[in-house]
Amino acid sequence: MMKYYSFVFCIAFSFWFRICLADSDNLQDACPTATTGQQQTVFFNGLPCKNPTNIIASDFKTSKLNHGGDTDNFFRSSTTLITAADFPGLNTLGLSIARTDLDVDGMVTPHAHPRASEMFFVRKGAVVAGFIDTKNQVFQKLLKEGDVFVFPRGLLHFCLNAGYELAVVFSVLNSQNPGMVSVTDAMFEPESDAIKMLIGRIISTTLGANLMQNVTLDGFHHL
């Protein structure tokens, strides 16, 4: 009998422990970020909320993605990420948004978001998007205007312009602080030979992107 109660207690404790580890729900309708010029003496896992009596409609609108970024760089691309720090209405909602502009032959090199999955929507142009799973398989597709692709949380992913005009992509990430780990930025100089070789290999593997759905990275060694 004692073993039975011990077993029930362990199950109940495990369930309670999982609840404690989960993100808590909002305790108010909304929680726009409280912006202040004063230095914070207390640090939060997130951002402090505005006084509910001071919330206005403008807290829930942003125009920061209306215009494209500067693509006059080595990768011919620009990504603008908007988080709760820039868009108060996002605070506590677990969301971030981004705009990526890809000039002709432009690309975003492999990177990962350790705290978020990403939904990738092509607004204009043709884009090859792909990710690499933990078995070193590459999943990639050619996307056209209106298509959506999903990058799972924490996995390396990339995209490049596969058309003959500027491509525009909007993304939604399910974290208000998704973070970014870039392999190329961490290990190589921006215009090094290693970067040029990596770009060449990625572009080579996308030539048949409309046919390739999952391949292994072993193929990279033969390019």
C-alpha cells in the first residue's frame, strides 16, 4: 500500500513540477513594454510592463518594417528584427517579427535561433530556403510569392534569392527574444575565402532545389 501511495505522489509531483517549469499565462489583457531613459536597477526575464492606465493603441502598431534594409554589402542582404524592445505591444506575447531583403544573388548564411521556431513568408520574388537537422540532412525548397516555409527551433537555416529581382520576406518567430547564432560571423571574416567557398557550395546545392527535399551533407564534399 505504501508503494502505491509513493507512486501516486511521484506522478503528482512530476506533473506539478512540469507546470512550474512552463511559461505562465498573462495576468492582464496586455503588457506593452515600459520605456524609460533611466538605468534599470532590477533585471527581468523579459521587459517591465507599462501602467495599464497608460496603454494606447499606438503600442500595438509598428511601421519599422515598411521599408527595405540596406543590401549594399558582401552578402547582398539585410534583415531587420523587431522584438518587444522595439515594438512595445509584443511584450509577454512570445513573438518577434522580421523583414529580410535579398538583392539578386543575395543570401542569409546558415544561422540558428536557439529560443524560437520561425515562420518564413515570401512577399516578393523567388527564394530558396532550407534548414539542416540533427542528422545532417538538408531540407530545402524553392519558394515563390505567397509561399510559407517553417524553420524548426534551434536548427541551422539559410535562404538565398533564386530570382532576377529583389526578394522580400517577412518572418514571425515564437519568442520575444529568439536570439541568433551565426556560424559564419563567429568563425570567419566577412569576405574571407572560406566564406566565398561556403556560399558557392550552398548555391550549388540549390540548383535543383525544386526537386530536392531532403539530402545529406555528404554531398557537400563533392561540390
